[in-house]
Amino acid sequence: MTARIILTTEEKTAKRKAREKKWYAKNREKRLQQAREYAAKNKELIAVKKREYYEKNKDKLRAIANQKYIDNGRRGHSERTCMSREERRISHRLKCKKYRDNNPKKVLSSRIRWRRDNKEKLALLGKLYRLNNPFMGAIYTRNRRARIKRSDGSHTKAEISEIRKKQRDRCVYCMARLQGRGDVDHIYPISKNGANHKYNLQLLCSTCNRRKNAKDPIEYAQSLGLLI
């Protein structure tokens, strides 16, 4: 007779686990489907059991989570200096930029899809921005009109501020104080092939801008007696 092999408890456990692992490998999809069906039918019961388990093992779970957090390098005080909020913000922006550079087609399709699905929200945001930034809205309109007319160049808010500073916040023709307002005028009108660069811009009061309209700057200055 063959001698009966007596296994220790550890050996029995290892043998059982190996048998269960082998069975799971053969029936993985079946087991996953059963688990999904059970989870769908018993959502409330599973949530209650999870909550009870968490309340009973709160300290243990927190210790495990903290250890994982440290092991992942997110809280390595002894290994590296903690990043400030600004440094984290810069790091995040660099990661986003790297992703955009490596996935331009995916980013473009995502933006197109978002704009298509959020037309009303986008229109509302644009309206609010124009109300809160009327000067920027005017710059956008001028640049767009110049592109339609196929005029060369564009300008920014900083460039308009530079022009205002050079003019000492006064109208070019009547020298009235603009008080941070005024109309941006193209010295040589776009309708007469004038450029949209800052070098072809000046700030006028509303009255002078309406009077000048699309006139030639030299002819208009002569009509005012500023040039012979």
C-alpha cells in the first residue's frame, strides 16, 4: 500500500489557491459576468457593506492609503522638497502642453466636439466676455474686419495702450481728454488699402472719428487748417 501523504495547513492552503487560480483562469469571463450581474442587482447592499467595512477598519485603510501615497512619490518629504502651489501649477501646465504637442489631432477633435456640444454655453461665455471687456471686443472686431478686407497686420490691447500713452490720452485733432476711452481710428482707412498695424492707428474722440470717417488723413488735416 502506498503511504498516505499528510499535508500541513500551509501546503493545503497553497494547493487550494493554485486550484482556484487555475479554475479562474479557465472561467474568467464567466466569473466576471456573474460579478457584474450581482453588483447590478445588489447596489444598495454592496454600498452598505462597504460602508460598514470602512467604519470598522478606518485606521487600517488610512494607513494603507498613506503608505501608497508616500510610495508613489507624492509625499516624499525626506527625499525631495515639497512643491509649492505655483510650482505644481507650472508642472501641470507643462504636462498639458507636452500632451497637446504629442497628440495634436486628438486635441483638435476634442475641441471641435466640445464646441459642437456646447454652442449655447460658448455663446453665453462670449457675450459675458464682451460685456466685461468691451475694449477687447472692439479689437477683435477691427482685426476681423481687416482680415475680411485682406488688410495686412493686426494689433493688441497692449499696443493700443502704448498709443494712448504716446498721445497722452488726448484726441489727435481736437486735443480733448479721452479719459481712458476714445475711438481707435485707422490713419489710412482700410477701405483705401490701409494697414491694420499699430503704426496706422490713432486714438480720436467720437466726434472727430465720425467727421474723419474714411477720409484721407492729409486732406482731412488740411480741411481743419492743421496742414497747408
